[in-house]
Amino acid sequence: EVQLQASGGGLVQTGESLKLSCVASGLNIDDYAIGWLRQAPGKEREGVSCISGDGSSYYSDSARGRFTVSRDNAKNTLYLQMNSLKSEDTAVYYCAKRADGVNWDNFASWGQGTQVTVSS
């Protein structure tokens, strides 16, 4: 069974930073494209970032320049460093496995999310 446990969310003010972590089990993150998606109230879930098995990274237009995805293969852990947070970043963030043979922002599965709330 694949488990993707996200943590590190919280309440911050506009302009502050958070670092999310995801500990994976049931798969080795270096063998797959793994990333982050989020869902805000009243909105469709959207891909935020993804890192492929070869280390290539991808970002949504909103995340690009502010967020950085990385991984520690030895710890089987994925990270999302989020800087310059905005109120529109408020959402539940999920660690997710990308679907095969699709664009980077198409995810097939994910675990429990962590809440990120950014106050104005």
C-alpha cells in the first residue's frame, strides 16, 4: 500500500514561509514523479509542483518563483518550500504521485493533506 503523509502546514501571514514535508512508504520517491497538489474551498484541485525521477521539477504559474520542490531519497521524503505566501495560497496541500504518461500536473493518487492558511 502506498502512503503519502504530508505535514508542516499551519497559519502564517502574507509574505511568510512554510516548508511542507511528505514521508512516503510503499514506493521509493526516486522511482516516480512525486509532487504536490492543493484544493481551496470552492475551487478545483490543482497541481502545485512535481519532481520527476530524474530530478526535473515543474511548477504551476502561481508557484513558480516562490515555491521549491525537493526530495531526500535516503529519507524517502519530499519537500515543498513555500516563500512569499499569499492569501490565495490558502488550501489543503496533498503529497501526490503523478499519473503515468501525462502532464506533470495530472496526479493519480494522494494521501491526507495538511492545511495551509495565509492571512492577509
